[in-house]
Amino acid sequence: EKELDTMDKRREWLMKKDKRIVFYYTPFHGSWLNHVEYRFGILNAKCLHESFNSPGQIYNSINGFVDLWNDVLAKPTKWKYTG
């Protein structure tokens, strides 16, 4: 359709209230992935280093760590891209 021929028009159309799809655009550069990789490394070291007998145990371990992180360990990040 002609009215959706540019990215801006598609974005505007998709963000209307009657749409059920929400897009979150990530930066074009990949430096934000370093932060994600860092967090997954902490998650792995703190709660995935033991054996589990069921998916429920893994779920509980991860959720327990996420709760601890959110309640105690999380600090605000001042993000700045310098690329």
C-alpha cells in the first residue's frame, strides 16, 4: 500500500492504539549487547552453576536471582554511546 511505503509511515501505523503489535527499536550499533552479555554472565555464575532435577528448579533459581537483583543489587545505568 502506498501509505505504508516508508519506515516512518509503517512505524506510525503500527503504533496506533488499535494495533496489537508493539515494536521496540534497538540501536543500530551493537554496544548495548555488551551490557546484556554482562548480565547473562552474572546470572550464569550466580544461579546456573549447580545441577537441576527439573525445569521448575531452574525457573525458581532464575526468578530468585532476578528478585534479588531487582531488590538489592540493581543500580541505575547512565547509558552513553560514544561510537
